[in-house]
Amino acid sequence: MSKSFPGPTADWLKKGGSADPLGLGGVAGNEGKPPGIQTVFRVRRQQPEPPKALWPDPAVASVRDGDGRSFLTVRWEKGAGAAVRIYRAAADAVYQADFQQRQADAGGDAVGQWMAAQVKAGKTLPLPFAGVRTVYEKLSPKAQQDIASAAHVAVAFSAVHASPLAVAACPDTKGPDLAASASAGEPKPDSVCAYVDVLPGRVPGYYFYRLQAVDAAGNCSNLEGSAASPPVQVPDVFVPSAPVIVEAYAGTPEMRKELAELRQAQQAWEKDNSKPKPKPDWEVTGKYAGMVTLVWAVPERETEKIAGWRVYRTEDRAKAGAVDLMQLVPGEKVKWKGELLPGAWTVANDKSAGLNCSWTGVVGAGSAWYCVVAGGGEQRYSLASGVVAVGAVAPAGGKVGVS
């Protein structure tokens, strides 16, 4: 039988007694049964050791691809941790975090010397970061790595991915940055893990990385105590924009000119038959049998950097636009500012060359699909232009066809 407890009396409260002496929330009532025995687990709270990173030498990301992406292969030795979290920071963010700390303790390196000189010249703290940026950039890679490894700049780093990367899901591999590197050696999936990070390749610069181990209980290694990577460079390599084909026609500019003059002569003859009858069209077009001309535009800001062009062709509509399936037109000539330069791959460094380029080639009878690719040197190509279909000039006696 349960016992009912009355509430506290006024006299009890005046003497400083508790309003809820039984811990029942101030409500008198029946007692419930005690709960059953519960098992309590003691969670392991011990920080794992940071992963041992294997940084490439030199630490350079791949040149950006057609989508503006650069890649860096982050590799580390398999350890006791079940997963790894990768952190990344732009060099500028690291330098600013370090410089903010130095307002209290400048240090004795080149940055500290610069600050001391500024204070001696009458400047007051805090000093602006803009003036010291070049001092950081001129430090040796080892000095920059030491700064990025300091505990006070860990706040500049942010996780590359939302969840830790399971070791089992990161077998060793060679990303685009290591694909052609013999020094990287063969992948070691039994002892090394890898993750290919994507960087914004359209913005050249430097980045730093830190790795953090995460064990099965969710314990993380000390990020502030982990060593940073050397400065990873995103190369500043020019990759041109895709050309834009503005015109495509059968024949050549010379043929167009001759046909225009022939049309005028034919119209004059129709008005006055006493004049000699003009020759038929095929006598003009026959000289240009099997020829087509493409005209494309390029941004004026890129004309100085473009190294040349490649023209691709296919008679199979299903392959149009896929340059790896189309045929590179060999041994033809590309016209730039009225000058013929040999080869389908030409050199053009004249900034005043203008916006339009043209190509005329002998391709044989029938229709085909064409596209153009620009090159920025060092085998860096643009995306392909849009595809155009052109019918070449028919042999003498035939008709000119343009689709």
C-alpha cells in the first residue's frame, strides 16, 4: 500500500524548509516502482595518433582540366585509426591567422623583422595584413610549412568532406597530379591510403593540408598538434577558352570572291546579251573541289597566349563533338591575320591578330562534321568548339552544297 505525503506546511517553509522535501516536483502523490538495473558503458576517451602523411615532392596539383578543376592526391600510411578527416586552408588564410597572433608576439623571422621595422617607422599596432603578404610569400617552403603547422593557425583549416573517410574506402591510388610521376612509385593499397582532392584550378595559388585520425569510438587526434603539408601549388597555366565557330561554308574565300564577280557578270549579260556570255559556275567552283572553310572567334585577351589550333572532322554524326573519336585534320593550313602558317597546329603570338581565325582544307567530297580546339602551349587544350556540318565543293560539273 502506497503512502500519500501532504505538501509542506507554511511553518515548515518559514523555518527555511524545502518546498519539495521528497524531490517529487512539489506534487504530492503515490510513489512509483524503482527502475530496473541498468548497464553503464565506459567510453574510451583516448586521442589516437595523427596520421603519417606522405606528401609529393614537389607538392604541385595537376593543371586544371576543361572544367576548371585541379587535383591533388593526399596519401597517408595506414595506422590504428579507423578513419581520417582531411583539412585544407588557403595560404592567405593561414598567413592572416598567423599575422593576427603576431600582433602580440612578432617573432624573430622575416615577418617579425618587417613588423619591427614598421613599428620603428612610427606605425601602430595592429598592423594591416596587406603590406606583409609579400613577406610571407617570399619565405622558403619549409618556413611556410612551419607556420602552417603552428597551433594558433589551426582555425584557418576547414574539413574537405562532411564525414571522416573510412580507411577501407581509401585504397592507394595515383590521381591526375601523380599519373605521370615516376617518383610516386606504384600504389601500395596494403599499407597506404589515398584521397584525390579537387581544388579550384581557375584560381592559381597555394594551399596547406592537415590530417586528423578518427578511431572507432569517435575520438579524434589533436588537429592543432598535427603537422601541415608543404605549400601545395595550383599551377598558373593558361588554358584557352573554347573557340566559337561563327561561319562554315563550302569552298574558300577566293572562291566566294570569284563567284560574286561571276554573278555580277551574269546579271549584266541578262540585261545586255550582246556582251560575251559568262562562264558557268562549275568552271569556278571546280578549282575548289573538296574544300571547306571554317571561321571562328576567340577572346581578344587570349590572342597573345594561344599557341595554335587543331581542326577535327568526322563523317559519322554519332562521333561529332567527341574529339577522341574524330580525325585530326593533318597537314593543312590555318590562316591567322592573312598569313598562312603551316600545319594544323600553328603558332600565333601577335596580339593585334584580331578576334577571328579561319581554316581552309581539302577534305574530299561529301558532308562532314567539324570542330576546333585551341591550344595554350605545354599540351594544354581548350574544350572543343560547337560542331558544324559542312558539305564540300563538288567536283567540276557538280553543284556546291553547304548543309
